[in-house]
Amino acid sequence: MAKDSAVELEVGHRTVRISNPDRVYFPARGETKLDLAQYYLSVGDGIVRALAERPCMLHRFPSGVAGEKVHQKRVPNGAPPWLETVRVDFPRYKRHAYELCVTELASVIWAVQMSTVEFHPWNSRRADTERPDEWRIDLDPMPDCDFAAVRRVAHVAHEILDELGAVGWPKTSGGSGLHIYVRIEPRWGFSDVRRAALAFAKEVELRAPGDVTTAWWRKDRDPSKVFVDYNQNARDHTIASAYSVRGVPEALVSTPIAWDEVDDVEPGDCTIATVPARFAKLGDLHAGIDEAVFSLDTLLEWADRDGLEAEED
């Protein structure tokens, strides 16, 4: 292949052109834009399931992850006519945007052509963008907190989810933490989902006070603890999806794991160089998430009982 000559990828019944395929995006091992596209092709079922029908913000790196990052909500003019979008409104700013709405793998690869590395979907779908169907538990270690504490907190969270009758679907964050997703009935608005998430976080803190903080202000958090970040369930807050690559030199991947892997997984081992073989062997470990739907009623009862109100940004 001539240096930076465009290539065409067959993606389902679409053809997607990748320009500058040899541009190095990830300097740690030298993976290129084409390597990134081929990674997303290799986990196609998983990334589409993670993004399907959700408004999606794109984190773009036009010159690779060592360069400028662009947070893009709006699909630009000139997108192919088959690309699907969903309108989301931002009443505070009296604006709206038509965001990418993934319905097929070709739209993911188109986004890569547009220099997207990270995919950050909403926790609601376009059928009703104001009613989330995904509750997100973000275990975010503070600066002096080691990953062993994250593992311990994940087990506490798993224990409580089991008691509630909820199925949690863990994944690495692609950074230093872990995420757990729970599919929920799309009956509640963002405020109630966040209140339920706060009630859950408080219960985790109650059971693991030495490892957990729920303090809202960063200055009030113990730097040696794990912050259970309930605010990731607020409207228009997004985190990297399952199978999303992260914009770091090592090309880390937010990778679904099984519960029995929590004590062994090393997040730094999950990269675009290793996850394709894992996916080929194990398939999508989040494949059953849409069949395991949970009601937030009990958590909202906890929130009412304890007088919890999740603070606004």
C-alpha cells in the first residue's frame, strides 16, 4: 500500500472509504487509523450492541491521540445519506443537535474515517431519549487509590445487585476503573435514575466505608478511595461504551469482562492488539444485557427513605 493511500472497506452491504490509513494514531505500539478501523470490524457485534439506537457523542483525534481532541455532538454536513441520526435537545442552552445513531457497523467505521477513536453513547435510546434504559455504575478510583480497592468495591456492588435481583454487566473503563451496566425499564427520567444510582452508591459506601466515597465535591473526597460516580446517569453525561477504544497512546479498550475475572483482569492488558482475539474466543460478554431488565422501584424507595437528592452539576 502506498503511504497514506485511501482504502475501501466492505462493511456489510456498505463500502466505507478510509483516508490516511497509515497515519499513526497510537504511538505506544504504532497502530494506525486502519488498525483502528480493523479493530472495530473485529468486535462488530459488540460495538453495535453497545451503541445501538443511542445518541452518541464522538471523541475525535484528527492527527492521532497525541494531538488535539475534538468532542463532537453533531453529525457534520456531508455525511452519507444512509447514516442515521437522532435529535437531542439542550434546553438550558436553547440548542439541539443531531447526533450519530448507530444502527449498523458501517456507521461505526464511518465515524473512524472521521477520526473518531472513542464512542460515548447516552444511556437512553432514540425511541425516548428522556427515559434511560441503562443504569451505569462508575467505579472511579481517586489519585492515591490502587486497583485492588476497585476490585473490592466491584465485589460489594455485585453482592448488592444480586440481593436486588439485578444483573450487572462489568467492563474495564479503559482507564483505571471499572464500570458496571444494568439494563433498566425505560420508565423514569434522568433525575430519578440518578437518585436511584445515588441510593445504590450510598449502600456500597455503607458496606465498604474504608474503600468508598460518594462525596460530591472532589475536594471532599478521600484520595485513597473509590468514588462511586452516580452522576454518570445525569442527562447528557456519557462514558465510553463497551468496546470503545480510549484516546491514549496504548490504545486501551473498555472491555466487557465476566464477574470471575474481576480479581485477575489487568486493564492495561486490554488493547486493540489483544481484544480481537479475546472477542473471537469469548464473543460479546454483554450479549444478554437486553434480556436482563431491572426495575428501579426498590432503589427509589431507598432514596425516598433516606431523603436523597442527587445534586445538580
